[in-house]
Amino acid sequence: MPGGERIFEPGKVKPSMQETGIRRRRPQALPRVLLWCAALLACALPIAAQAPQEKAPDLFGAGWVSLFNGKDLSGWRTVGQERWTVEDGTILGESGAGKDGFLKTEKTYKDFHAFLRFKCETPINSGFFYHSDIEEDISKIRFIQVEIDNRIGSHTGGLHGDRTPELESRSWIVWPAPELETVIKPYEWNDLLVQVEGHRVRTTLNGVQMIDFTFPAPRNTNGVIALQIHPGKASRIRFRDLWIRDLTVR
């Protein structure tokens, strides 16, 4: 018949696929591919929802070392009675004892670049201390402090202190320009970069330089790094992604 087409008459048994020479077409692979894609997407969604993996900040070259492993407080020591714990890959500081609390590094640093992220969960005054020696007896501590305070107009990124056991704190050393007081994100994650090179100190908050100050005659020029929490009702602050680039020639 034209075109090789066969017509089956009514009443006759329709021949089998084998008899006609027609091959059964295999199911297309596309549905299986779609199933695989759906499975991979289902696996990927929980991963995407997790916090991004910690990696060294891409700032001014190599040499960055993590100060916090995201699991425990290895390399740190608690001073005072305030509470420092690890929760959800962050360092959580909570006040409650009514005294200043500190979490300090076991290692000392002189010239360095440090990077960290912090998030205030309540109105709070905190700080990034450097060139410090923190003791249980607060009258014996020495420090220079980069201010952290989520209340607008509280000079986050400014320098405070330079205290020694023999000499009282200088109080404020330098603070940011008034137009920079709103760079802080009061209850969100903030990025803080601290660069200490000799007498020169620079701080950068959320990508905005807050100070670039040359300290004429600092009393403290070497020491540990410490995180602070002031006493207060249910004060809470978190830190994560703490990195340091040690520039000191040893």
C-alpha cells in the first residue's frame, strides 16, 4: 500500500509488535533527569539555608589566620564572671554577674590587622581590646579599646582607654566624625577591620573608614586581644569570623 502502511480489517486479530516488526520505543530519559535534578535541588536547599562557611577575608594579601574555629573557645581565656559560650558557630557574650567580662586570646600581638563580625542583640556597650593585659583584678588591667556600641552617637570605631595599672585611662582618644555615627547597624551583623601598624591605627566599619589616627605616645604597644561585655540587664552580643594577620617581626 502507499507509504508501506498496513490497514487492519475489522474482525481480524491485530498482529503483535513482533509480527509487525515494530519496536517498542524505550521511555525517554528526560523524566529520570528531572527526578535527579529535583533530588539534587532538595539536598541543596538546606545547605543554602545554612550560614556561609568561614573563609579568610580578602583584604590586603595573604597571611590571615582564624582566631575562632566556630566550635569551641580554643585559643581563648575567659576573665571575669560574665558568660561566654559558643552557639550556632558564633561566640555569644552574655552579662549577668554585674561585673565586666572579657574573652582574651592566649597569644599577644603588636602590629596586626584584625577582622571580625559582631551583632548586638540588645542595647550594649562592648569593645575590641588590643595591646592589653586583662586580669581578674580590673584595677590591674591595661588596654587600648576600639569601641563597639549599637546606640547611635556612641562612637563605634573610635579609640578609648590606653590604661595601665599605674595610670588611669585617657578616656576617649579619638572618635569618628559625626556624619559616620550612623554607619553602625544596631541589630544586624557588622564588619569591623582594625589595622595597627606602629603608632598608626585605622578602623573600618562596614566598609567605611571610621578613623585614621597616629598615636603620638601610646602607653601600651603589645599585648593580647580581648572581647568585652559590660554588666547590664540581659546584655547579649555575638562575634564570628574572627581573623588576624600578624605583622610583627619576631
